[in-house]
Amino acid sequence: MTGYYDLVLGLIPLALLGLTGALTVAGLGLTTAVPVAATVSVGLIGHAMFVNAPTDEGASTNASANVAPVNAD
């Protein structure tokens, strides 16, 4: 099953290379197209890290409840 972060990982190089190529073909210089495409890639990374941040589902439960008590005998 493909999740959100798998899609982001696939879109990063696709945005960098594809957008650079498209902007270059559209007439922008390579020295302008690369930073524009890199900004889009950084935006994807920022969205994945800060807007839709990964959460640990197990962190909300009490971890010590699953641990057996220590036998002092």
C-alpha cells in the first residue's frame, strides 16, 4: 500500500527533474529553472515534515502498562 510519505519521496526527484526540464523547454535558463524546481521540492519536504508530520501511534498509550512487574524475591 502506497502511503503519503511514499508519494512524497517519489515526487521530490520528479518535481526537481521534471520541473527543471519543463521550465528549460519553456524558455527559462537552466540557472533559473533549477532553483525554482528545487524550491518546489523543498516545499514538498517541508509539507511532509511540518504540516503533515508523522506521528507515533504507540506513544500515546502507557508503555509501562505492558511491562511485567519486577519480582524482588
